[in-house]
Amino acid sequence: MKNVGIIGCGDISGIYIKNLKGMFAEKVNVAGVCDVRRERALSRLTEYSAGKLYASAEELLADPAVDIAVNLTRPHEHFAVTRAALAAGKHVYSEKPLGATPEEGAELAALAEEKGLLLGCAPDTFLGAGIQTCRKLIDDGRIGDVVAASAFMTCRGHESWHPDPEFYYKKGGGPMLDMGPYYITALVALLGPVCAVSGVVKTSFATRTITSREKYGTEVIVDTPTHLAGTVEFECGAVGTVITSFDVHAAQLPKIEIYGSEGTLSVPDPNTFGGPVKLYLPQDGAFREQPLLYRYCENSRGLGVYDMVCHMEDGSPLRVGAPLALHALEVMTGFERSYNSGKYVQLGAKPPRPAPLEALLAT
Ligand SMILES: NC(=O)c1ccc[n+]([C@@H]2O[C@H](COP(=O)([O-])OP(=O)(O)OC[C@H]3O[C@@H](n4cnc5c(N)ncnc54)[C@H](O)[C@@H]3O)[C@@H](O)[C@H]2O)c1
């Protein structure tokens, strides 16, 4: 059993606390919560009986009872909070991305290593039943040799629903660092690491107007590209095409497809844990839905924290560790680096694919 302390009680914190106290309670205890906006922490505490109310992150990190700090702050705040937690001797699980730049991510990974601490990072959706089933189908050779992949995430941004959406348009935000982690991590989990990327990026609209309730009418200055088109060369030889955009009203694109020598795999939304997984084989002449072979079909956010705790307690493989998150961060920021430099960007360290989970059902 490990004690976790939640830093940041905003929009996403509810499902984390609910799942850590429910689905993962066998190995995880929520010791307490904090937020610079005290009323938010208090509201989560009341709603979920989430342990103790800490006055600040500093107070939470000074508590010897806390084993793992779960960093649910905004992307541009991840680095400082994670660094402080590691410096205080805590293991950390951070929401994505690991940092706003690869340099920030690398510094955090090095600090964790130096201190002998674990550093895990979201997303954990690739551990869900949908993507694990896709992985098994690929590993079992059902689509033959992988030729190519495509990944598309298009929407018109988050200002219509998120109560405080400014961070999506600031450093560490944008559609690639916000939604890209789901897509890039899923692709790496399915196909292995990336060797090189190239990209074109664009900021289509200089400002955004918030239309969600709390900050209705507030204008946000956009400081990050909001449309990105990239190509990805995988070490396995497959070629990927990626679009992430906050500038598109509607599209009829798939989320992720993997094209093989023997068929095509339609991968479910990597921002979810379940299906549908669909397989096209020429002999069938149509996409056929496949049974999900793993657990975690429902919203299982917090599964990454559980993965870390299992690794600490029984030595099972750590799937959500810093090498994967750092690789994803290098890929995601590589598109913009390529555009700014006019060059194809070669990637550095290439982590192995994270270990698969154990299947529930036999194929
Ligand atoms: N909202 C979603 O649907 C969603 C989904 C998946 C992942 N995420 C990720 O989760 C993270 C948080 O997103 P969110 O939507 O919950 O943001 P949010 O702005 O709603 O909440 C972040 C909270 O962190 C608090 N905070 C910031 N610095 C702090 C500090 N030093 N100490 C204590 N509290 C601090 C803020 O006051 C705020 O309440 C982001 O990385 C985001 O990408 C969000």
C-alpha cells in the first residue's frame, strides 16, 4: 500500500481521486490534497473524503507519510512542481506532458535517477483494454508487417467547455502537447520508438474567446501553434502521418489507423480506455469489431499511478516511466523544431516499447 498526495484539484482531479480511492484502493491510499486555490482542494476533499487538506504543495511534500506526489497542475506548472517533489524525496506521477520542453523533461528524469526515485507520467490510456488489444493483434501478426500509421486529433479547442482554458493556448499547451501525448504514446506502445520527425505548424487565430461559464467573454492571447501536420519515421520502418489541431470545426478523420501488409487496424480513441477495435482483412472485405481482451475498458485514469505502485511493490515492469514520457515529449516538440529549423529532426534515446499487460481472455 502506498500513500499518494494530490497536488492540483482542478478539472481532472475528480476522476483521479475517485479511481484511486475506488478501482485502485487495494494498493493506493489517498493521503490528502492541496491546491493554491484552497476552495478547490476543500471541495474535492468533501466530495471524496480524500484524506487531509494540506495548506500548500510544500506542506504536502514535507509530510513523511506521502510516498507519491500526483502532479495534476497545468502543463506549464508541471516542471516546478515535479522538481520540488523529487527534491523533497517523493516519487512522482505527473499529468502530461512531463515538462513543457524536452530540456525540462530531461532534467526531471535525471533528477529522479540521481535521487533513486520513480517518475511516472500520463497518459495511462495506452494501458486500457482498447490499445492493449490492438497491440496484441499487431504482435500476433494479424495485420502482417506494419507499413504505415495515421493519427488525427482535430477539434476547435477547449474554450467552450473547460472552466479555465487559458493554459491550452500557452507554453506547454497547444494541440500537440495537450492531446498529442495520447496519440504519440499509443503509437509508440503499438509500433515502438520513433527515429525522426518533420512537421509544419501554424497559429491560425491570434486570440480565443472563452465561452464556458466562469470566464465567459474573456479573451486569451494564443502563444502556441494550434495546427500541426507531421510525419513520423518509426524504428520498425513504418511511416506515420499526424495532424493535431485546435482550429478545425469538424472533420471525418479516424483517430488512429495502422496499415499492415495483411490488413488494417482501426484503433479506438487513445484518449479513452475502451474500444471499439476494428480489423479489416481483405478476405472479410469489411472492418470487423474485435473482442477486447484486457481489463480497464472504463475511464481508469489513475491506472498509471497503480502501475507505479505495482512496480514498487512486486517488481512488475514500470510501463509509465520517464523514458517513454521523455521520448513522447521529444517527438511532440520535434514537429515544431523541424518547422522552425527547416530540417528533419533525428530523435535521441529510444526507449523499448512498454511491456504489455496480461490478457484476460485467450484469442
Ligand atoms: N481537464 C481534462 O479533461 C484533462 C484530461 C486529461 C488530462 N488533463 C491534464 O491534467 C492537468 C490538469 O488539468 P486540469 O484541466 O485539471 O487543469 P485545472 O486548471 O482545472 O487544474 C489545475 C489546478 O492546479 C492548481 N495548481 C497549480 N499550481 C499549483 C501548485 N503549485 N500547488 C497546488 N495546486 C496548484 C490550480 O490552482 C488548479 O486548480 C493538465 O496537465 C492537463 O493537461 C486534463
